[in-house]
Amino acid sequence: MIRFGSLELNSNLFLSPLAGYTNLPFRLIVREIGGVDLCTTDLVNARSLLERNRKALKLIESHAQDQPLAVQLFGAVPEEMRDAALNLESLGVRSVDINMGCPVKKVCRVGGGSAMMTQLHQTAKLVKTMVEAVRIPITAKMRLGWDAENLTAPDLTRTLEDAGVAAVFVHGRTREQGFDGPVNLAGIRAVVEAARRIPVIGNGDVTTPEAAAEMIRQTGCVGVSVGRGAFYDPWIFRRTRQHLAIGEPGPEPGFAERIRILSRHLDLMIEVFGEELGCVMFRKVAPWYAKRFGPAAEFNKRVVQLRTRAEFHDLLEHYLRWRSQFCDDQGELLPRYQPAPMIASFQRDNSDSHGPPSTQRTAIPVPRGPVEVW
């Protein structure tokens, strides 16, 4: 059990906002699999929301089964952020998260995202304006700082706590790092130690249940938030919850289960966005599932041209026949074709330094989407 102000949650595992990806269909997928409670939308421009921009409204679209839901806002005008939070509260949103971590230039140059970490007084004023206006909890997502010389997250956390935030999510990299290089667990721990009353949630490079447990153990954070790791493995929340409970996550899902969830994801994309747009959007989603299929060149080549549900079932049938050449008589991938295990950047010192080069990742690939560097 974990509490953000008045909001009581049943899991200390969270789906992070990821621009262009953590839309309603994906949130429903991870909720159906289980292990997660509070999920957060893509980041939404507060002004666009107030102007009833069609795209902004689509970003916050929800469903009875998509609860509890947090919406992540970005903006630098206190009155706009306050009014957007009031609007979201009236719609039944359970929490509002302020984006103070996005490294994207077009967000930072208007004073949002990571730029908020450089202006503590102004940021505190903005937060206080929001907190005093609504009854739902206001949280903040930040990075460790602007760069290695300016690790302002501990000071910002104390400032935000005084302003009334209910929790802090901290990504263990700086704005300068983007999504490359190792996650700094000591930096996250410094934020945990700086917080006097509020929970701190760790984030960054959590791609396995073991990585989640290691982040909690080394930093003292009360939970973890997973973004890109959930695209490699939408089962990560369920498996992590089991790992935290009994010390064993159980086996990764088999290929048949991955195909079932992949197909379910497409069905939800079509249900929410319509067949034409849903299939186009699915083109960038499906290759993430395929990263754990083993050989997938034939699948990826075809799925990026997907136009209809019928085409998907045809290409899937073709792919299954093609993939059989890499499998044994039981349909299991031969050992030499099995995907390499995932290893988080902050776990490499504990891994076998003589292991295959493919397991020693320097960074998680960044999905391409509406905000390119996400």
C-alpha cells in the first residue's frame, strides 16, 4: 500500500508517461496483464487542454477500466497549469503530474520540462498555485538536474515538498544525458534522503523485475515507475510485483502469449483510434514487441506497412511460417536465436563481464514518436 496525499494505491509500480506511446490502448494492456495501479498519460500541454485542442483531449481519453489515472501536464504559466488541473479534477482524474524532466528543446524553451529544475522559486510558486486549487494530489516528475554540475533534484524536492506536492518521481539521469548513459542510483538515493515526508519513486532503465528490485534496494525509493521497459515487456509489472513479494518473478511469457497480447493491443488501437489511424500508429508499437521474438526481420518489414486488421492476420500467419526455421520440433527457439537477457545500466558491475557483448547495453533504444527524442 502506498499513499499520494488522499490517494491510496494498491501497487508501488507505476507506468511512466511516454510521449506517443502511453495512450489509452497501452494503458489498458498493462492493466489487463496486472501488477500496476496508477498509470500516467502522455505529457499534455496545459494551454492546449484549456483551448480544448482535439489532440490534447485525445491524449487524456480514458475508460472505466483505466483507473486510477494520472495526467501529466507541462507548462510554465501558473494560472494555466492551475486551470488545467481544475479541469482534470472535474473529469475524474485522480492525480496530476507536473513534467519537470522532459529534455526536449521545444518543451524546455518555453520554461517547461527540465527547465523548471533551474528556477526553483518560480517552480515552487507554480506548484503552490496548483496545490491550493485542487483536492487531488499533485506530483512532480524530475531528473537529477540539468547536467552533472547541477544536480538540483534534492533541493528541488525539498522546495516542492514545502509547496505541497504529494510525491516525486525521479529519473536517474540529467537533462544533458537524455536517455543515454548509466542511471545514477546514488543520485536517486540523494533525492530519497532529501524528502522529509513524501514518497519518492525511482525511474530509469528499469527493464526487468530484478532491476526494479535493485533500484528499490540501493536507493530506498518506495516504488519504481517503468516507461520504455514496459514496451519490451508489458508483463514487467506483474512479474516485478511477484519478485518483490517472493523473490522470484517466474518465467518470461512464452511466444504464444506475446502474440496474444500483441493482437489484443492492435484490437484496442483500432477500437480507440479507428482502423486506419490505429493501424498506422501500431506500426511503431509492434516492433517493440518483436524485440523479444527472436528473429523478426520478416515481421518488422511487413508490419511497418500495416493498413488493416486483415493485413495483420495475414502477415502474422506468414511470419509464423518463416520463424519456424529457427525453432526446434516443439516450436521453441533454438538457443542460438534466443534474445539476449536484458541488463540495466546500473546492474552491469554485478553481471558477468565476460558475457556476450549483446547483453552489455549502453542505452535503451529511444522510441521515435511525436516528440522525437523520447
